[in-house]
Amino acid sequence: MSKIAFASALFLLTPICASAQSPAVESLRGLRGVHIDVLPIDKDAQADGLSADTIRNNVESALREAGIEVTTHDKLSDGYASLSVVVDTIKHPQGVYLYSINVSILQEVQITRSNKQGIFAAETYAKRAFGLTTLKHMNLIYEPLNAKLKELITDFVSVNPRR
């Protein structure tokens, strides 16, 4: 009988656990918008077609389309955060690129155990991807970048429904 009770309790609790948001997703709750910060692209990758401007434009367009406010200046407090996009590349002499993508949210946080009232900027949310591509296919780097951006947008909208 206890196995049936345990299985029933587990079955009933599954929707509750499944609907609970991760702490990273919860950290997006209440944000009104973001400031986009795209870090510079390596010179070799730029010469081979990867562009920080294209990345910035894609990110800004996707956020605006999703109804997420994009600020033109850095307002880390008062309901805004910084969206950092980093695409790092390493070029092999034979023309193959190893790349890493990091899409993260930086917010002002306070450490609760600290006696000081200091506020710090910290990464509260991150999505990462890694891969390989060739000189002729540099544009393939945009696919995992867009996928991670889509995950961020989905998570953002899940805790900040459109008004």
C-alpha cells in the first residue's frame, strides 16, 4: 500500500516540480529591459566574415520582436540588466575555427551574508554553446547564437508576460 501512496504522491508532485522555475530563470523576473553589450570579435574572425554589428543587430531585433525593451544606455538598476554576448574564436592554421558563445545577463546583486551594504554586478543567467566551423561557413556560428538567444527570450517571457 505504501508503494501506491508513494507513486501517487510522486505523480501529483510532478506538475508542481516541473512548473518551478530555475533560480537563473527566476532572476529574470521583474526585468523591464536590457542593455546589449556585444564584446569585440577577434580580428581573424572579423576578416573571415563574423561581425559584432551583425550580432548586435540580430540580438536587438529578436529582443524587440519579443517585446523586450532594449535600452540605449547602461542602466543596471531599477529593473534593467545588461545582456552580454561574447563570441570567442580560435583559428587553427588550417582554417578551422573553434568557437564559444556566451549569452548572459548581468545584474546588480547584494550578498546577503555580508555586513556591508555593497551591491555588485554579477552574472545571474547564462546560456553557452561551443562548436567548430570552417572559413567558408563562418555564418554557421549565428545558428547556435540565435538558439541561445531564443532560449533567453523564452525564459524572459515565461516570467515576464507581455503587458
